Amino acid sequence: MEIEVTDESFQKEVIEKSKKIPVLVDFWAAWCGPCRMLTPILEDLSKEYKGKFILAKLDVEENQRKAGEYGVMSIPSVKLFKKGQIVDEFIGAIPKDKVKIFIDKNL
């Protein structure tokens, strides 16, 4: 499952939902080249894992408050939320096999 989140919907869509199912948040921006490489990988894995986690995408240009709140200094930045908390994260475009390892160790 994939969703777009905003500063306003973050609490409900990420924090609250992560209390039931892990939520992987992709902090990205349209101008970011590495983001355009990573996002399709995350989208593919979201389909592959068939509902084991929610992929939430937050555009940092339009939602600077949450990006700042979670200390996003460079993008792409991916943070995994469980039970309302960040449990793991990585920065930068990494290959699909490395993203799978990241997801598997956290599910």
C-alpha cells in the first residue's frame, strides 16, 4: 500500500497507522535525482511485500515542518516507523537488494 502524506496528515497516516503495521516513510523531492532512482524500488517492494508495510511518501519541499522535525538533512531519507517511533533508517539511493535486507530485518 502506498500513500502520499503531508505535514497535516503525518500523525494520522504514519504515527497512528504504525501502531498496527510498519510504515516506511520516503522523504523525497521532485528535483532530487537519487530520489527518482530510489522511489521506484520502494514502490516495487511495497507491491512485492503485499501489505506487510505501508509506503508513505512525503515531499520535503511542500512539507518542511515534518522533514525538520525528523532531522532530515539530505534526501532521499527513508525512516521506518513502528508503534509510533522510528526504529530504523537509511539515507541515499541504495540498491534494491540492500533495501530488501533493510525491510526484512525490520518486519
